[in-house]
Amino acid sequence: MYTLLGYMLYSMDTITHFKNALAVIDLPITGMTCAACAARIEKTLNRLPDVKAAVNFATEKAHVEYPTESFTPIDLIAAIRKAGYDAQLPVAGSEAARKPERIAAYQRDLRLFIISALLTLPFFALMLYMLSGAPQEDLLRGAHHAAWFPPLAQLLIATPVQFWIGSRFYVGAYHALRGGGANMDVLIALGTSMAYFHSVAVVLLELDGHLYFEAAVSIITLVFLGKLLESRARARASAAIEELIRLQPKTARIERAGGIVEIAVADMRVGDVFLVRPGEAVPVDGKVIDGTSSVDEAMLTGESLPVGKSADSPVYAATINAEGLLRCSATGVGADTALAGIIRLVEEAQGSKAPIQRLADVIAGVFVPVVVAIAALTFIGWWWFSGDFTTAMVNAVAVLVIACPCALGLATPTAIMVGSGAGARAGVLIKNAEALEHAGHIDTLVIDKTGTLTQGKPAVTDIVAGESSSEEEVLRVAAALEAGSEHPLARAILGCAHDRSITAPSVQDFAAVTGKGVRALLDGTVALLGSPRLLTEAGLAFDTQRVAQLQDQGKTVIGVAHNNRVLGLIAIADPLRPTSATAVAALQALGIEVIMLTGDNRRTAERIAKEAGVTRFEAEMLPQDKAQRIAALQAEGHVVGMIGDGVNDAPALAAAQVSFAIGAGSDVAIHAADVTLMRSDLLSAVDAVSLSRATFRKIKQNLFFAFIYNALGIPLAAAGLLNPVIAGAAMAMSSVSVVSNSLLLKRWRPLKTVKGDE
């Protein structure tokens, strides 16, 4: 986990990051009312040369990649506005800043809905009056002309609902049509206008016919209610981001001018010395200068056990100091903290699109024009065959109202939002929706040994010096060659040298020998450190029997040579993680074959594999061998995942369909991976697969409900079997039901808490 911050600083920028003259930006969008709007904006942006855009209806953002020499963000915003919508430049902390605006907008809409509902109540009473059995004289005249609710009164009450409360539908329809598209607003405006103006004609021209004011006002009120409920449910779906933002402390106690002052966290700078008292949250990322304590890092890793802290230990913003007083130096502030990086990762994952959404996007892009065509055919057909204009109009209105692409647009992104948020709380950071989808499909999981199955904290157990050398000389040369390396085996050697107060000399012309070891010049002559295979290839003789004995004990053996002479051997042991065997068994229970690929010797690999319950493994593999092995498995038809933690795992991680990086691993491994496991625990991989499968069960359910709703609703309406008011209620609730189904994902729990997934 502790190198995750380095990756975030390298790869995550608040607004844009540049690569090969391309920039990427996430533009907040306003004015979208359904999936057809998102499809329209996406199509508009993708028409621009060399621009790639994906618009997420649920998060109301456009993720755009564009050439910097051809376009600026202002050009992209202009294109969006030309399509009938609006966009703004992203601002740091804009999500938090927009929350009060959203709350105010919700409250304003709630007040309008209450007014609309009150104005609709008389029409609701009229419908009950009709259903309960109106007097004979009213039935003869038409119950809509009941004496207690005269037509003129209906007109006066319906008009503000139609043009004041419902003005947003007309405005939205105008912008959509002006931009060359059509959306849900077009359907609602067209359908309610047909009912309203037909009724106006009957009243003002004193025609003999039914009034349908109640249909128009009821549809507007019900759709308004549906949008309110949808907005509330979507806010709950994105609650994970808000929860993370709330974790950020607002103030910090820092040393200034010989005293302690309290300042806003936003005003802190790298190098500031701050104090964290027991029970307080750490304000920014830092390093302990003085003090000892234990810190609850569950918000970062999902692990409930506190982590001990002392001098030089890293601390992270929003983690909770449990016991002693800590005096720390700030190393990361503002957008450069690990928490800020996690928030950006979750936002990116929630804003990305899963492959399964492509079908819904294609349908949403043509949905509204098709529905308008069906409504027109319904109207013409009923009027032609029945000769009844009113019946034809009512059935056409029902078709327009029942068909809403909102559910299609919300089916996938809301589940992604909830799923990725649940993953973040469990210490599983998912880069994008594609990785979340594919993680549930893997049938083969390739894992590294060191730092993945094992604890990644090996220690030197044996130093076997040659006849003309000493243990100190072996360690001195080994430490010189490993200086600066972050590999777990290197840390074990350097730690042992430090404990023995051995100072490592400097080397020149350092070079890595891929998969075997390292080579450098020490005191003007060649020094080697690596596997016995490296010594053999260099033509150097060593005690192979002793090597075999150490390897039989499950230890990794490293040879050290200098000036064409083998100085000795170093044996290092790395114990199995306590949860590895449980995790392997859980993965196998999910139908996933676990394969261990390691660069270590066969004896050590066999011992670790046996302890972990892995039945298939390969040893002494170079990094390119791992990548080739993964490619071979894919050629056999397997969907392959890869878990690793080291630089040497990067090629294999890049080759796999889904790659998982242990959070305590190297920056390169984390950068190459699709999923980062913050707990540095193989059980987190089980959680990732479980969460993926739970999320995509919800997506499939949502898409089924959305498709079946329209597949049944539109034919029923066209056949005259669906009242427009009932159609409006059903349409309003369709989106709410999809979002509510996605929210059930909040019941998912990681394996460490419960066995299995939802």
C-alpha cells in the first residue's frame, strides 16, 4: 500500500494528463435528462477529428480525449453547447462545491412538485369520481364535464401545470431538437401537448368530446416525481465519493514560530511539522518524526487491525491515530495525498463505461425517433381503422409516455457507481468499469510468489561464506549491489547488513540481468549477485549440494561473486501469508484455476505451492516467460487474471485481461494493473472477483428490466391497452426501480467479513 501514493502522484491529475500530444479531460455536463441526451453529446464529440469521448448519464460527465494541437477544452464545450446542452471546465474540489447547488436544486424541484401535486389533486378526484360511478347525466355528457368541476376550471388549473411546472420539458425538447437530436423531453412535451391542446379545443370551441387535462397534468406530475426519486437514488449511488471526501480533516495543528497553531488543512505545505493527538485524524500524508502509536488505516486498506507507527513510518490523511502523540512532517498535501488519489481513482471508475453498456448506448441513440415513429403509426392506424380521433390520440400519447430511455441509461452506470464505491471501502481500487466487468469472467488466475502468496518481507536466514571469504565480505558486496533496490529480497539483504553495521561501497556500471540478478563494477572488477543459474552461466563454481539443501528447506538462495570468485551464498526465507491458503481455496471454489509463476527455484516454488494449496506452478521463469505463458493460456480460450507486486511482474500484468497489483508492491506494478489490492492480501482478489460478479448480476438484471419494460409497454400502449396516466406512472417508476436495484449492491460484503458474496 505504501507505494500507492507514488503511483497516484505519477499518473493522476485533477483535470488533464498528457500523452503523445493528447489530453484527457472530464467535463461536467448539465441539461441531460435521459440516455438519449448522453448518446447525442457523445456522438457530437466523437465527430470531431481524433476526439474520443464517453458520456456517462449517471455521473453527468463527459470523459474526452482530444489532440491538443487541434482543440482546447473551450472548443469541446462549444460543441456540447451547439448540441443543445451545457458544460463547464472542471475545478479542483468541484464535486464538493456542487453539492450545495444540487441540494438547493433538489429542494426547488421538491417545492415545484408539491405545487404540481396540489394542482393535480382535483383531477385525481375527478378520475376517482369517474371510476366510482358518475351520475347518469354526467355519463351522458361525459364525466369530464361534471358540474362540480367544469371544463373552464380544468383549463385554468391545468395550464400552469402544463407551461410552468412542465416548462423544463419544453426547454429540454427545444435544445435537443435544435441540436439535431431527440430525448425524453421530446416525448413528454409531445405527448402532454397533444392531450392538453385537444382538451383546449374541446373547451374553447365547445366541441362534443372528452377532456384529457387530467392525463396531461398527471403525466407531468408523475414524471416530476420520478425524476425527484431518481435524483435522490442517484445521490445515494454516488455516496461512496462523498463518504471519502467527508473523511478529509478540515484543520491541523502545526508548529509555527516555536508554538502550536491550528490552521486549515488547505493551507498546509510540504515540510510542515504537525501533531496528531490520540483519537485525531491525520490531516495530510506525512512521515513520523517522533512518537509511537498505532493508527487505524481501515479507510485506506479495509483492514480493521491498527498499524504500529514509530520514527520514519509513513502516515496517511484521514487515518485515525489510536494511542500516542505523533509528531510528523508533511510529505503530501491537497491533491497529492493518498486519500485524494483514491477519490480520483473511484471517480474515474464510476465515470467509465463497461463493454456491456454498448448495446444500451446504441439503442438509446435511436430510441426516441423510433418511438415517435411508432406513436405516429399508432395514431394513423387507430384513426384510419376506428375513425375515432380521440381514441387514436390517447393511444399515441400512451406510446409516447410509456417509452422512456432513462432506465436504459441508468442500468449500467448506477451499478458501476455503487460497486466501485463498495470496492473502495473494502480496499479494492478498480481503475475502470471494463476491469470491473472482466474480473468476474476470469477462469484462470496467475499469481506471483514473492510478496503475493508470501508476506513479501523475507529475512536472511543463512550466510554461507566461501573458503577464502567471510560472512561480512559476502554481505558487503551483496549490499553494494542491492543498494537502492526496493525488491523484498534486496530489503532483506540491506536490513541484515544494517543490523551488522556493514557499510556498502558504491558500484559503477550497474545493470540488471533480467530474471537472474544484477551485475556491476566494484573496485574496478565485475561483481555478480543473483540466482545460482547466473553464477553457472558466468562459469563460476559453487557448492551445489549446499544450495540444494537450502532450497529443500523452502529458502531462496542467492549467489555472490566478485573478481571471478564466488564469495558465498545467502539464503532468504519468505513465509507464506496467513490468508493465502484460504484465498486459494476460495478462488478455486469460485471456479478459478490458480497457477503460480515464479522466478524462484523449483524446490522453493514447490514448497510454497504445496503450503498454499496451489496444484499447478512453474519456477525459474523470466518476466517475458510469464507474459508468454499468459498469452498461451489466452490462446487456449482462458480469461486470465494476473496478480503481482514487483517490477518484474509488469509485462505479465500488461498481458493479462485483468491485472491485480498488491498495494505494497512497486509503483510500476501498480501502474500496469487494472485493480489495486490495498490490503496486500490475496483475499482481496477474491473480493474483487466476488464484487465484479455481484455488480454484473445487477447490471444484467437492470438491463433486463429496462428492455422488458419497453418491449411490453410500447406494444400494450399501441394496442390501446394502456391508459396514458398509468403509462406516465410506470415510466416514472422504471428509472427509480433500476437505481434502487443497483443500491442493493450496498449489501455486498468482502470475504473477510462474510463468506461468499451477495
